[in-house]
Amino acid sequence: MFEPSPQSSLQSRKALLDVLDGIDPHRRPLWMMRQAGRYLPEYRELRAKAGSFLSLCYNPQLASEVTLQPLNRFDFDAAILFADILLIPQALGASLSFQAGDGPVLSTVRSSADLAGLSADRVSDLLAPVYDTVARVAALKPEGVALIGFCGAPWTVASYMIEGRSSTRREARLAAILAPSWFQALIDLIVEASIEYLVSQVRAGAEAVQIFDSWAGDLPAHCFERWCIEPVRQIIDGVRAQIPEARVIGFPRAAGTNLLDFAQRVPVNAVAVDAGVSPRVMGRDLAPLCAVQGNIDPLVLLAGGAALDAAVDDLAAAIPKRRHIANLGHGILPETPIAHVDALVARVRLHDGL
Ligand code: CP3
């Protein structure tokens, strides 16, 4: 006969994994994009100690500590690996540095000759410290907390490799439209490296992975299938060829009306959405297809108060907890007060009790 689980084992179930697996969670899972970052004084302190952002990423002891920092403060349901989507270009042979205030600076790829200097051969070796970080976090994280690994989607990673810095991505978008053979080859190379990167993260202990297509919204509609849907699908197929049960969250940010195509055609466990998507659309159109993650505007979290409470209430009313992973629509802003994150957690938990 079926015995209801005692409360303690209910609490130790991972709400985030239950939602990704289509099982009723014991509460609405919650985490925040960029939850380990500059809004936390303890992050700024460790970052200063490490000297640079990249030395923090490649130091498993410090990177695992940073990954766990938000879990020490907040009752979140997931830890996200501390690393960056731009470690892949670096592992492929591009130069990478982060200039204070300016963001990333990379060597550019704009021709077959530029591409010839890159190779996926050393990806495993060069990214081994990241897998070490995953293994450390997997061993140390609190009970009930799921560990999320990640990579950038090929279009977003390619856009940084073409531009060499944060920009309006004019060159990259032109390359997507003209589709020269070197651009297709660059996407293919990123797909290959990303499969290996995600498989290694899952083998090291990541229980789900998120694929960030932060600039999906830059693609004109006729390019969306070829440069967003197709390469992300190839990564997922490649990962699942080796790990059939791998759980994936896709984040085609600002994809607008292409979002529905993405959710229908890419075999994700969940689609993450930005703050431009209404909770009604999340609950009515997306939730029947897969779980939905998001989507409080980072500026609403910065504002706090009634606006934040209303945003949480709208999500809770529109999507059942069985289909929803509460999160922001994009990364938390560095100037966000910690008290507002506490208020976010409290408001999400309030609905669990209703
Ligand atoms: O807490 C987490 O979310 C985990 C770690 C993480 C970082 N970057 C750490 C980081 C994750 C998942 C990312 C993803 C990432 N990186 C994306 C996709 C998500 C998004 O924001 O759209 C992108 C586009 C990048 C590339 C990147 N990394 C840029 C453009 C910048 C500079 C801008 C900025 O926010 O500073 C980074 C730096 C970066 N990545 C920081 C952190 C904590 C700040 C570095 C610092 O300490 O100075």
C-alpha cells in the first residue's frame, strides 16, 4: 500500500528537479540568475582576494565557495555553477580578459582564417577546473538544493567572438543574415565544445543545465530557426546521446513571438523567459508544453516593495507551482539591496502556504 512520505523526506526532495521532471514539487522552486555576484559583499571580498574575475572562475576552491554564498543567505532551491559562458571561446583558443567596468574583451573571428586558429581539442583539459568546482559544490551544497551547470547558446557565444566585446552586435547579426561558411563552422565548433562541456558538468555532479541565449532577441525572425533553435537542439541531442536523462533549461531571451516555436521544437525540460513575457502567456501557452522559469524584472527587484510583491503574486496566480520555477527575467543588478532578495523569498514562500 502507498505510504505517504514523512515530512522530512518531503523536504529533502529537490523542488527544482521535481518541476523539471514533471512531478509535483513540495514547494515552488526559486533561484536567481547571477545569484552569486556583486550585490553580495562576501562576493566582492572574495573577488578582490582572487585578483580578477577569471582567476576566480578557474580556482575551484574559491569558485565553489562563491557558488554557495547565496545559499548561505537565502532559502533558494538551486545553486548555479560560478563560471562564465565566455570560458568556451577561451578554451577554443580566443584571447579573453575582463576589463573593469567595460566587460569582456576577446580576439575577434570574422573569417575562415580567424576560425582556423581555433580548435575544440583542448576544451576538456582547459576547463577541468570548472568540473572540479562542480564536484566540490555537489559534495558541499545543502540538502534539497539542486546544482545547475550552464553554457552559452552558440549564437550568443558566437556574437561575443565576432564582436570581441559587449556591443550592439551589428557585425554578428550581419554574419547571421549573410551566413558565410565560416559563420556556420563557428556555430558548429561551439556546438561541439558545448556538448563536451555540459556532459562533463553533468558527470561531475550538475543535476540540470541551463543554455543561455541572451541575444536570441537580436535574430531576425527568418534566422531564428537556423541560429537559435537548431544549434540549441543539437547541443541537447548531443548531451542526451551520452546522458539520456539530462535535464535542460533553455533561455532564448527576448525571443518575442519565436518563443512558442522554441518551446515546441527544442526538447527542453523548461523554458526560461524574460520580463517581457506576461504571466498569462507563461501559464496559458507555455506551461502546457514544458515547465516555465522566470521572470521578475531585475528592476522590479531593485524597486522592491509593492511592485515586487505584485510581480510574485501575478506569477503565482497564473502558473501552478508544478510548472513554474520562480526566477528573474535576467541577472540580478549589482546595486540590488539584499533586503529585497529576502522579500522576494518571503513572498514566494507565502504562496506555498496558501
Ligand atoms: O550566479 C550566476 O549566475 C553564475 C555565474 C554566471 C556568470 N555569468 C558570472 C559573472 C553566469 C551563469 C553567467 C552567464 C553569462 N556571462 C551570460 C549569460 C547571462 C546574461 O547575463 O545574459 C553572459 C552574456 C555572460 C558574459 C559576461 N560575463 C559579460 C557580458 C560580463 C560583463 C558584464 C557584467 O555583468 O559584469 C560578464 C562578467 C560576469 N560574469 C560577472 C559575473 C559574476 C561580473 C564579473 C565581476 O565580478 O566583475
